[in-house]
Amino acid sequence: MMNTRKEKTAPGPNFAYHGIHVQDAGEGISMAAFGILVSLAGIVGFWGLACMAAGLMNNGLLGLGRNWLAAILGF
């Protein structure tokens, strides 16, 4: 079997450290961060939907609109 240059690693973005390629590790970290951000966005969206439903149940549609305008305009 020939020892080709493809099999060797050199310092840089493709540097292998204990069998883990740095580029692969960076992609894994990016995917994990993206997953965490998407999960947090989903939680915030669900919380906003729950608050909207609670406001509709307590005040009705017209009361919710009137109170929202009062909060935005400062009345």
C-alpha cells in the first residue's frame, strides 16, 4: 500500500486531533448551537401564544385590542 499525501494531515482547518477532525468538530458545535437557538425560539413562541390565548379568554377580542392599543399609545 502506498503512502499518499491524502492520508497525511497538516496543521490547518483539516488538522486531526486524536482522530477527531477539527472541521467536523466545528460543524457539530454549530449544529448544536443552531438546535439550541431553534428550541429557545420555539419556547418563546409557545409562551407568546399562551399569553395571547390567556388575554383572549380574560378580555375577549375587542378588550384585548383596546388594552393593547392603550399599552402601546400610553392611555
